[in-house]
Amino acid sequence: MAGCTPPEIYDRWCVCEDLAAQLSAKCLESKAGKRAHLRENEILQQYYLRLIATQWTSVDEAQWIMQKVADRIGWEVRVVGNGAEE
């Protein structure tokens, strides 16, 4: 985030951390519920695309968030490019 002040960077980090926490819960709920038939990378991909569509974050931030989600919930998925791979 070139050109941002340290407080601005911290604010963006807080937003990304909050989204990662919310999406972690959503992914686990999805896997235990109506998306139980999907693979973990498919669930992450769906939430990634939804996050991008909101335009709340940059693409780079969205990728970081989804990797954070995978790490938090213990899914062995690496988020790369515009999606997730196992």
C-alpha cells in the first residue's frame, strides 16, 4: 500500500482481520451445512469471489484474507491468483 500512512495501513489491516474472522466462521458453517458436499477449496473460492464482488478490499487484500481464513480453520489450501488450490 504505497503512499499510505502507518495509521491507514493499520486501519486496512483491522478491516482485513475482521473480514477473515467473519469468513472463517462462514466457511465452517458452510462446510457443516448446505455446502458439505463441496471441497474446501470450492467453498473458499465461492467466498473469495463474493468478497471481490463487494469491492470492500483490493484483490491483493482479498487473497490475503482468504489465505488467512484457510490458515485459521486449518484447511490445507493455498490461495493463489483468483482462487484456491489444494
